[in-house]
Amino acid sequence: MTSTHRPPTAAAPVTLADVRDAAARIDGVAHRTPVLRSRTLDDLVGAEVHLKCENFQRVGAFKFRGAYNAASRLTPEQLAKGIAAYSSGNHAQAVALSARELGSTAVIVMPEDTPRSKREATEGYGAEVVTYDRYTGDRVAIGEALAADRGLTLIPPYDHPHVIAGQGTAALELLDEAGPLDALVVPVGGGGLLAGSATAVKGLDSAIRMIGVEPAAGDDTKRSLEAGERVAIPVPRTIADGQAASVPGELTFSINRRLVDDIVLVTEDAIRDAMRFAFERLKIVLEPSGATPLAALLSARVTPLPPRVGLILSGGNIDTARFAELCGGAG
């Protein structure tokens, strides 16, 4: 369990009111995803678990919430020129679809090793894809240069107040449907979903524990919260490609260091086990990043585990070949 240092409270860059405003803006455009229950899971972990299934969101991940909230606020002139983004996959698809919905265009900077299904889906929504090497290239610099050169508006994957507010709408919906929770467990990559969720949850009930989950190979947020400042690590090599961040976002970290209670780590094997469990027992498909909160519960990383727990299962974008590679052949 991580005890985070909390600095003096300053004016919050994103508020509960911002999340509620985002909820109104995406209403009727984004899906209100289902909250699933499983008696088998409850009995296995010893708690009442509520699963917010963002794998059923448009583009197959929560990212559409934040991307659309940000893109829908652009001026007609900005939309006419187009939108740029950089992403390992899910934000790419979210921006591409948001641009299409708003009559705009999108250019996305993606790693060369992005899962094929994510790149094809991004192009399928009409976006142009520009690739780079994630281990040697700086996607932020590439994205900013591309946007400046083409006159595009850049929507980053997490370090943006409208993106963060949009992501928080998933937690808002979960609490609305499930009722009071003792804890909410959320995957953390760049920190946008965690920051948005924490803003929503703590704004409604400060007693709810906010717990982030990282792959053990990519523990930049855990290290940063323990240090009280952003800590960079080498680009993680993890099956959870959506969480392969090397340093928390500046804005997301400023929120998470105030509002997050714990960060727990899960192994690659625990992620695979959670993907298998979700498929075999819950009958849902999760990509590795989407499975990390479930992995944290199944591998007893959340301790003590309170009676009523919410999980945001962030996405399900994985093709059959990759799923079989990760989950096949083990019981």
C-alpha cells in the first residue's frame, strides 16, 4: 500500500462541475456502459464488486469520453483545419471517431509497434496515421511539430483538462448506478482516467478510496507519488501497451497526488490471469490494460479489501491472435 504525500490544496484544475458538464456534453454520443456483477467474483475475492465495462464504449475504450468532450469544444475554424493527437491506440481511435462525428479530420501519431487492430481501427474511422519508434522517438515533440506544421489543434491523450473531465464521467455513471462504494480501482497510464475518476469520486464522497493500478514493469506513477514529484522511468516493456507511460502527465500528476490514496502493481502473469478470468467466467473480452484492476483484485493487491468495490475495466481492444497468444495454453 502506498501512502501518498499531499501538498496544500490549490485551485483544482478540474472540478466535479467540469465532470458533470462533460457528462451532459457526451450524453447521447458516448455509450452509458453497463455495470456488471458476478457472484463468482464476489465469492472469490470476498467483496461486492461492481464492474464498469468501458470495453463496451465506442471505440472499445473509455478514451472516447475525453476525446469527444475536448473535440466538441473546438471552434468551427479549428474543426475545419483538423485535429492532431498522439496515442498508443485507444486515444487515437477516440480522436479519429470524434473528428468524424464533428465533421472534422484527424492526423494521429502512433508507435510503429501499435497492435495492428488498433491502427486499422484508427484508419477505419478516417484518420491519417503517422508512425514513430516509441523507444527512441518523442511522441509529444513529434505531435506538437506536426500540429504546428499543418495548423491542426492537438488533443493530447491525458494531460488536458477537458480530456480529464471527460474520462471522469465513467466514474460518475458507476456511482450513479451502483450507489455508495468504499473504493474505486482504476488503471493508470498517463493518469487521465485516474485523475478524472478521482475528481468525480472525491467530489461526491471524500471517504471513497481511490486506488490506481499499474503494471509492475511500468510503475512511474507509484514512484512519482512516493517521491512527491514526477519521476521518469525507461519506456516500459509490458503487455499492457495502454499503460506503457514513462512519466505521469504534469496536470494528471498534480491532481492524482492530491486525490489518490494508493497505487498497486500487478505482474504480467496476473494480467493474463485476469484476462482469462474475464473471458471464461464473466464472458467479456479485455485488453491487458483494461484487465489490470481485475488483476489487482484477483491477486490480492488491494489490501485491506473493503466491502463494496468498483472497478473501471478501461478497454477491450485486442485482436484474436494477440488474445490467443497472451491467454492460450494455460489453465
